[in-house]
Amino acid sequence: MNITATLSPSPIEQVKVAGHNFYIKRDDLLNSHFSGNKARKFAYYLEHHSPNITHLVSYGSVQANSLYSLAALARLKGWQLHYYVSRIPSWLKGSIMGNYGQALALGAKVIEIEEIQPSLSKSDENTDNLDRKMQLYAETLPSTSLFIPEGGRSHTAQVGVNQLGKELAEYCKEHALNNSENPAKIMLPSGTGTTALFLQTWFRENNQPINVLTCACVGDENYLKQQFAQLNPNTSQWPTIVPTVKKYHFGKLNQGHYQLWHQLLQDTEIEFELLYDPIGWQCLLDYVSEVANTSNKSNIPTAIFYIHQGGIIGNQTMLPRYKRKYPNLFNNTDSC
């Protein structure tokens, strides 16, 4: 497979969803191998020369978007990727597809965490926390191994995210969307919140009248704040967390999420991914409706952007799961 590392500025499209106008930042079109927020987070490593590195080590979900992007990065750099997961479901082993399948095709080694259990200290042998186990394991790695925390949660992510900020700020300036009294809003759902945090930080440090909105998809609002604090303790540079009306179990199939995803596909002719985007869009639509119903119309933003962070390869595994659990949703749709 031929891998290229070119990351050109992604396009911006205008769409209408639920009667509201939005701008979509199409980071899903950045690069076929490094799309979305992972391309932004890993841009530093694409540009940085590391002649002594032979192995790339990371961890997370077996269906994570980062798995595929890290595999592409390793192939491009001539490294061997070792990616650790809590477990690989038997059904996925028997039907290899999605980010997992694409990563294996690029030469990645996806390893269940128990295979490195002997390397951990005895006091932590019984812990079930993947992050904790990998932090301990990282301490044993040789200097020839590059360790990247789950989802690219690192200060190096600022390099690519800062470029994203520049592209958005330049677009707002060119189209007269800069308004200090009524700033443009940028919405993106969060896992660790790294992209949202560094994006808002860049806008603040460069005096850009743009506010970042995000929502917690993996944990709750407190979890997201903890992630922010680890990377930047200055709360004035944190994005605004839009609350979710309902609590969702991350990764669990939700009929409403699929229906919103399908409606977005019909309204915009853009395919979003099925894990984060339905939550992100629902929070955004709730936010816009709340603002529109206020008596102070000056609160309505000059423009609202939604960042498409890629990850649609993961739909290869999500859609069959939805079809098995909710076959009635597919009787009159053409989504598959």
C-alpha cells in the first residue's frame, strides 16, 4: 500500500441541518491515511526526523481511529507498530475489518495487554486499567521505541492542532466571520479532549474571537476536565463543555444515534462516523436550539463550525452491529 504524508488544508462546506446553517470543516478529507483529528495530532511525527526509532508503541481500543493512523505512520517511517488493547473480540478475529483490518494490512502488531503482564511490577499485576498498565510498560521500553499515549494525548499534538486553528481563523477573517462581540463557535466531540483544548488555547493565545465547544463522549464532564488539566492547568484557555442531555455508555449501540447519523447523511450527503459524531451533533443541535430560544438574539453566533474528525473506516464494523441489533432501521433505508 502506497502511503503519502501530504496534509493540505481541508475544505469547508456549508450545510443546513434541522433548519440551521453550519460550516463543516472537512478534516476527513485531509489525507486518505491520516484523516481527521489523528492527522492533526500526529502531524508532529510526520514532520519530525527520528533516525534512532525502530518501534512505535501505543494502545487503546481495537477499533480506534488512532490504530489505523498509527499503522500508516509506522509504515511511512519504517517503524514497527506494537499496539496494545484490552482484548480482541473473537468475532473481529474471525471477520477482520475496519481500523483493525486496515492496520494489520499495514503491518501493525495488535497485542492483547495480558501478553506483557510479566513486564509489570507485581503490585500492579491485578489492575484492569489499560492506561495504567501501559504507563508502567512504557518505563521499560528502550530508547529505540517511541511511546504515544492513547489517542495521541500529548503536547506534541499542538503542532497539527495549531495549524487547524490557523486554517479556521484565516477562513473566518476572509469571510468576515470575526466578531469579538458575538464570536464564531467551533464544535467537535471529545474523547480525551486534546484537540478541543489545544484548539481553544491557540485561539486565546492569538487573540482570535472564536470559541470552541465540545462534549464528553468517553467519560463524563469531570473526566474531560481532568484531561484538560493534565495538559493545560489554565482554565481560561479551556473550551466550553456542552452537556449531554442523556448519559451514554461509550461504544454501546444506540438507536437514536443511528437515526441521527442517517439523517445527517441525507441532509448533508456527508458520511460521519457512528461513535462520536451522533453525540457531538446532538449536543450541538440542543445548544443551537437553546440559544435560538433565548430572548437575547445577540447570543446567536456569527457562524457555527463542526469539525469532521474522520474515522469513518470504523463504520465498517459499527454498521453491521447496528444491522444485527436493529434490523428494522434498515428496512426502508439505503445506508448500507
